[in-house]
Amino acid sequence: MHIQVHRRLRALRRFRALVTANASEDVEMAEASNAAESDAEGEDDGSDVEDGDKPMAAEPVAMKPFNFDPPSSPISMANLRNLFMPLFEHWVMSTNRSVSADLAYEAVQTIGALGAVMPWSMYNSTLRKYLGVIKKTPNLEKRLLRLVLALLDNFHFDVRNVQVDAFGHVLAKSADQNLDEEGEEDEENAAKELQAERIHESLVRSLIPELKRKIGSSDEDAMVLRAPVAMAVIRLLTILPEQTKNLQLPGVLTNICNMLRAKSLSARSATRDTLMRIAKFLGASYFGFIVKELS
């Protein structure tokens, strides 16, 4: 493998290891700022690079840890958005043969890992961007679906405690829930609750319906690629409030079961594997419903 590609692979793995090890718990409340940039360089350990489009373990990172909270981070969210993301995206979107499958794979996984440190506005726009690009670049559908799945696997926003009614609508706060004059902590909690409510509404009204459409596609050739999206949607639903999950989950399971009617053997096989994983993930509580839909 060319030495330049080797170095890029190593740099991507190290950068991803930093992101994974230092994801900030409160990053969803962070706003993009222009923090000073700092180049962190590791020593060249000369490790071998495997061929093929297969997952490769991250190399040991000998760099000082930091988090991505803008006030203290040497790499700001603005730099991630304007500098690093376009660079990684170039390798994901490239159809040039000079860009190896290994490099594209590492770029996909690195962008996915960055999802764990993105504030909601950046995470949402990035995810929706790639969902839209899939329609325009069918030759890259497999790679872009992997990118969408990597981002969904790194969904890190807590919306479990959002209060919803029987129809899944967010309950309005009562007027007597006023903040104390000197309650900075109360203000911060209120801001987090408002953010969680907005994220919940965006998921229920926009993102989840779009992902459902991906699952329910009648294109049997695409079912093999899109079956894993169903598992990602199920994981996403399980971190929503219980009432919302109970409203959304049956429809998703029905769509997945209907995919077993496909004429393509490979599509049915991929759907069966996904359905088995989903049944195991959800446990006994939804097993009866799955069996009913299959009958």
C-alpha cells in the first residue's frame, strides 16, 4: 500500500481514538465557538495496514487527552465543521480509484465517531445531509448507508425524560413552573429540558419517518443494504420516552416483517437476520407481536 495512504489511515484511526475517548457528556448544550487550534502529533509506530474493506482496530494513541467542550478544547466545533468534516467527506464521497476502500471505511467510521461530540444542530444537519445525498448518488448508497448507521450508533442525546401525552405529543409546561431568581442551575436544567423536547419533536416528526421510508422501500435490490437501517431505528426508538416508543415501534416492526415477502432470496435472508437481532434486542415483551405479524 502507498505510504501516503498508510499515513492517512493511521492519522484517521488516531483522530477517531481521540474523539471516542474524549466525548463530552454535555456536548449537546455546547455552541460552536472559535477556540484556538492545536496540532497533536503522535509518533510513527510503523504498524501494518490490512487490505480490503474490513474494520481495523485503532492504533494506540500517545497523545494528551482533551474534550471537545468549546471553552477548553484546542479543536472547536467550528473547526470540526469547516475543516475536518469536509476533508473526511472527500474520502467518503470520492469515486476515484486512488482512494482505497480502507481509507473510505476509516473516513466513514471517523465521521460516525464525531457524531458523539456534535451538538444537536450539527448532528441533525449532518445526518439529514447524508440521507439526502443517498438519493442523488446511488453508486455510493452502500457506503453512505454505513455512514448514516455510524452516526445513528453515536446518537448521544438524552430524551428519555421528555413528558409526552398518549399521542406522543410533548406536554406543555405549566405557567407556575417559574425559575428562581438566583437559580443558575435551574436555568441550565430548563435549557436542557427545552433542548430535549426540541430533539424529540425533530425525531418524531422528521428523522424517524424518513428512516421508516428507507426501510419500507419496495426496491428489493436495496433491501439487502437497507435491512441494517431497521436495527438502527429500533435502537433509536428504545431511547425515546416509553409512550413514544410504544406508538412508533409496532409500525417499524410491521414494515420489517413485510420485507420477508420479497422475491429476492438475498433480501429475505438479510431481513431474517435483522429480525432475529431485533427480537433478541427487544426481548420477550415484543416477541408475541413479531410472531403475530409473521403469521
